[in-house]
Amino acid sequence: MTTKTKGRPVFELRAGSVHLTVQRIPGWLVALIATASGAAGTWLAQR
């Protein structure tokens, strides 16, 4: 097995003629979602 083998995609969407495949999720996107979730949770807890 080589180091450049294709793994299963993280997300795959097929709708008609549209085919969207995400191979990996960027770290900055994970950090952005975590920050936004924490801020929303804090805001909801203080209401």
C-alpha cells in the first residue's frame, strides 16, 4: 500500500447531475465551528 491511497470521502453529496465530494475537513473550519458553538452555548446559558 502506498502513502497516496484514496480513502473514503468525509462527505459525499449526489443530487441529480450535481456531485460534491469533500475529502478532508480543514482545521480552520473545525476551529470556527467550535468557537461559534461555544459562543452560542454561552449566550444561551446566560439568557
